[in-house]
Amino acid sequence: KQEVTQIPAALSVPEGENLVLNCSFTDSAIYNLQWFRQDPGKGLTSLLLIQSSQREQTSGRLNASLDKSSGRSTLYIAASQPGDSATYLCAVRSGTNAGKSTFGDGTTLTVKP
Amino acid sequence: DAGVTQSPTHLIKTRGQQVTLRCSPKSGHDTVSWYQQALGQGPQFIFQYYEEEERQRGNFPDRFSGHQFPNYSSELNVNALLLGDSALYLCASSFGNRGTTGYTFGSGTRLTVV
């Protein structure tokens, strides 16, 4: 059974700081890993998708890495802004038939002006 | 390009009632997955529909059922509602069911059971 853990549960940083969010998973036989952003009471917005064969993906100020052997992924946010304040979730697609993704409980990020 | 559309956005039901939630996938997507998200937690997988069949199911009771139509849209039905069914229900669409594409999520339906 895949288990996904995100640490820390909450993070508060001053504007402009670079930061790293962590995601760990127990079963390395994954299809892909996806990072999402969720604003309060809203749906999930996809940030980055890393396929099993890839090591990292980049989009703007965001960079996500994947290390299957250690069961870890990191989301790096450069030059954080108050608009980055949200909950960040990672989802790991694995299991028979790749039918589902297992989510962590997220890291709630607050960027202070 | 329309994303994933869910309706209704909010719903209040009484214990014991039945509810139907609807989802239209992103254009070009043929697979629909449903998730339940309780406050402060990550989404939990309910089931996935592909080619109008339930392909995989999470740890949810039979009170939760679904359907996929020929146009790929989907419904989630919950019978005999319990207070604990109050949550944000999220629909995610993707292409194929083999894990090669990522999810696109809708904005969700907030269900409150009183």
C-alpha cells in the first residue's frame, strides 16, 4: 500500500525567500508524481508532472525533482511571493493498473510581505 | 479549452438522503476519477471510470457508486448520506488509464450533510 508523507505540515517564510517542500513515498514502483496547489476551498491546480523515467521538471520559479530509489520528491520555489501562499499537495500514481493517485496531506505555505 | 467542470458547486443534504454529483472532463480526456477531501487532509481516491466501466475502487462503501456516459462525463452517487460524508468532492480527468498522463481537477462540489 502506497503511503505519502509531506513535511513540514506548515511553513511561513518572508517574501523573496527560496524554499523547499518535501514529499516522501513508500513504494518506489510509481508511474508518475504530480505536484498541485490548492487555495482554500478550491480545487487542485497542477503545477508539475514528473514521469517515472524523469528526474526533474521545471516551470518558471518552480522546480520539482524525483528520486525513486529513496522515495522522495522535492518542490523548490524560488523568490517566493505572497501570491504563492496556498497548500501544496503531492500525488503519487502507482499500483496495479495505475488507476489511482495517493496524496499526501499537504504543506500549507504562507509567504509574508 | 474548457477544463474539468463540476456541478453543483455547493450542496446541503439531510442525513439519509441521496445525492448525485456531476463531472464533465477536460476536452480530449476519456478517464474520470473521483476523490473525497475532508478538511485539512489530502484527497482520498473513491473510484475511476474508463470506457464506461469502473476500473478501480478505493476503500469506500457500496453507498458510493458512479457512472460514465459515452461522452466521457461522469456522475457520483452517494446513498443513505451520513454526517461523515460531508467533504469536498473532486473530479479529475486524464487520458487513458495507464498512468501516463497527469490529472486535471475540477473546482469540486462542497457537500454538507446535516
